[in-house]
Amino acid sequence: MKATAMQRIPQTGYFTFGKVELTLPQKYFMNLAALISGGVDSAVAVHLLCEQGYKPDLFYIRIGMDTDDGLSCTAEEDIELATATARKYGLKLEVVDLQQEYWDRVVAYTIDKVRQGFTPNPDVMCNKLIKFGCFEEKAGHAYDRIATGHYASTCEREGKVWLATAKDPVKDQTDFLAQIDYLQVSRLLFPLGGLMKQEVRETALAARLPSARRKDSQGICFLGKINYNDFIRRFLGERPGAIVELESGREIGTHKGFWFHTIGQRKGLGLSGGPWFVVDKDPEKNLLFVSRGYDTVHQYGRKFRLTDFHFITENPWPEAGEQEICFKIRHTDQFLPGVIRPAGTGYEVESPHLIQGIAPGQFGVIYDREARLCIGSGEIRRCPG
């Protein structure tokens, strides 16, 4: 019997969510929590649970600093839509305030990395530390499982739970979940894992969900409508410096601070005669190095290092040696092929294809060679030499 997006299997009392191969006894699902954001994805996740006869408790996590006029992230509309969804299904909704925890942990991490010249990914750390970290401490520990609207899935291999990719490669969000740990992934449910985005939207419209026509959110989770550069400027200010052509060493322009730019960036440089790409930074001298042309070799590489590598479930390669994998270095629908090998205290990843914009500080996310399982992630560093 083939399971669909969210199908009950009456003979066993087990459940399969989308592509999820993991099926768990029905009794484990008696006490469910669901995170709801006010967007269409989390609302459809709640709808699917309710369609199966469950009554999850809903939680909205407040992380925007509403008390800061300069960096406010208004949650009123989100909470209004989440409340309407809860009312539609007769569910309890609780707002969990994690504003201070978010700013102490995720924002502090972000600013520190940017100051060092790296390109951080606060969304990854938000999932690890806040949505499935602090929330677990405050409320999540009281529930058997926690459902979210992420496009991801889980599966069981040899008695252990693994994070797995979603059916929709464009919306797949496993790269944002690649720093969660085994306890977290083994307690999560992803009802949208087997659905395409269009199916989610159609489900929302058919069910007349309050957020059915709401546009998808964009950008970093805590910024809302705030411009990223304005956010960085608030904490680090401006520090004018030179833009240097890498090949010639010639100064061709100025920037307002290296922290406003990332490796691979093309827009926003204010240079004529391009296209120009950011290919390197010197944080100590506040220099930005650029190279011209779409095919410039300096914007590409074939390998990079990963430090502080984090395995979500376990190391599937207990024996040292080169392994075939797929990987991502940014949020994209493409899983690039390559190999991974131990290198010092970390790992080195190499691809047969040229990789554009390898940005130190971002997370390199590693998958098995079929791009089915998300193995884990590490922070990107350049290879020496």
C-alpha cells in the first residue's frame, strides 16, 4: 500500500508523512505540538494533522524585537493569522516569547561572524538554537512529537532516524536544518515532505485557510522587512575602504565596509564596466577584491574545507577515506556531486564541477550520493594554497 502525502495505515496504526519512510506507532502521536508562523506552509501542516483526526497544540515563536523601533519585526499579522487557523480547527494557540534568547544567541553569532569577515547563516542557527532548542526547553519537552511546516522529511535506517530531503527540490529546506542534533530530528514531523509547493498552496485554498493567499516570506527570519545592510550598519556602522581588482591590484572604487559584502556578490558594488564579482576580502585592511567578467576563474573553485563538522544522526563513514556525496554551499534547488575526505580535524569537499561563490562562514551541507539523506554540515573555509 503506497502512502500519500499524509496517510493513515489502518492495519498497523502507523503513519507515513509524504516521502517519509519513518513510520511510528500511533500512540506516539497522541500528544502533538505544531509550530505555526502565520504563513501558508505551517497552516497546511496543521490542516493535514487535523485531517487525520489529531488536535495539536499550536505554538507561535516570537523572536522579533518589537521594543526596538529601529529593528522591529512586527508579529501582529502573523499572530492574527495563526489565531484564525487555531480557531478554525478548535485548537489551542500559545505565543512563546524567545526574543531575548534569539538576540543573545543568534544575532550575537551573526554579528560576530560578519565582523570577522565571514558570511554567516542565521537561519541555520535559529533552527538549531531557538525553534528546536529554546522552544524545547520552554514547551516542546512536554510533547511526544513536534510538527513544522518545513519542506523536509525523515526516514529510518537500521533503527535510527535520519533527516531526509523533501519531494520539492526547489523548496527543500534540509540545508536550513543541517545543524540540528539527533534528539531534535527524532522528535520532528514534516507533513509537507511529500508535497510540491503548488500542492500546498492548492490545499490551503481548498481548505480556505486564513493564510491561503499570503505571499511566502523572504530573507533572514528575524529581519522581516528590514534591509540586511541596515541591520549590519546598526551594529557595525560604516568603514570606507578600497575595492581592488584582484588581477592587477588596482584600486577601482570604494565600499562602506567589507561586512556589507559576500563572496560571489555581483550587485550593489557601484562599479561600471562589469559585471564585477566579489572574490575575496581582507578584514584586517578592510579591502574588497573583485574580478570582472561572468567567466572569470576567480569566482569559481572546485574544493573547500569544512570545520567543526556536525553529524546529525551519526558518521556514516566510520572508516577513513574518500566518499561520494552530494552537497550544497547555499540555499538552492541543486545538489552538487562531489567527494568528501578527512582533512586534518575537518573535511575537504571536492567537486568535478566549478563551484561559484564559495563563501567562508556559510555552511557546507553534506548529503549521501543520492541526495536523499542529509548527513550534516560544517562551516566553510577555503582550502590552503
